[in-house]
Amino acid sequence: SDLEVKGTLAKLLATEDLIIEHRQVDTASFDVDRRLLTLPIWDRASETVYDLLVAHEVGHALFTPNEDVWGVPMGFVNITEDARIEKLIKRKYPGLPKTFYRGYQEMQDDDFFDIADEDLDAMNLADRINLYFKIGSFVKINFSAEEQQFVNQTAEAETFDEAVEAAKAIFLYMKSPEEEKVDESQSGQEGDSDQINEEGQDSESNESTDDN
């Protein structure tokens, strides 16, 4: 079947015999500890979107270490690590930038990120950074000069430690008293905002969840 082909593709790209599961889940995920890649049985996903999901999770398989992270909620690390592993896998496989571009374009057209009725400027910094690195080619996402430094730090991260440092910097900035927009619940817990939740799941860094 097509799904079996995607599983084989994932193993080839990851250069290891990953465990592949096909399940009724919202999106793809990778468990770095169990080496388990879960792909959604998803009627609406095109070939291109599936390829993007596979490539993204293989990026975690190749580049996300099985390490515990302290001092920053995983929802924030997932955002910066997503940006890093997508950059690295596109660099490793030069055919993938087009796949990511087209796949995210299609996801945005389908409003996968559920932002059609949202005021993007009112979203918190972490959510805007997450969207910027995924669909920033198709949606205008604004940052203040101060916020831009966190976007740059995320973009420049080459190592997992650097991605964690970027996540920590975003988290501390959002927690700081000057950053009035973020209430305690948003900054203090993993996945409290919809977008962190959705995409934190999409890119499982260190914990296994049932969705992406």
C-alpha cells in the first residue's frame, strides 16, 4: 500500500530500521527513545503532505538526541527543534526543500494550523515563531525588533543544545514581567496554547504522545 511505501521511505531516509506504525492520529510523530515513527491514516493528506510528514519525523530520527531537557517546557523545545531538524534534513537531502514548501503550502491552504480566523499579531511569541518556520512563506507573521532576535536565534541553531537555548530564551522572555501579553498559564506549562499544543505534538522531541 501507499502507507507501506512511506514507511519504507522513512527507513531509507533515516538509514535505520525504524518501527513504523500507521494509526488514526491527527498527525505524525516520532518517539526518539523507542525509535517509533507513527504515520496518520489520513484521507485528506496528499502525497506531498505525507512526504513532508515523513521527512519531518525522519529529521527527528536523524538529528534529535534522546536527552532529557531541564528548565524549559518541552512545548517550547519542540518549536525550536522543529526549525532546526527541518533545516538539517533539507540540507542533507537537497530534493526535500520543494517537498516542504509545497507540503506546507497545501497545509496552509487547508487551514491545518487553524489560523483562518485568528489575529496572528495577537498570538504569543512562541506560536508566531512556530508558524513562521512552517508557513512563513505563505502568511505574513510580524515580530518586533526585540522579538526578531529570538527568531534569528532559532534559525541559527545547528546543535540540539543551541535549539534548547533558543527555546529557553523564548520561554524566559515570555515569562518576564515586561511581556504583558502572556499570562501565567501560557508561559508556565507545556502546550497551554493551541499552537504549541498542536505543533508540540507534531514534533515529538523527547516524549511520546499519541499525536504528532
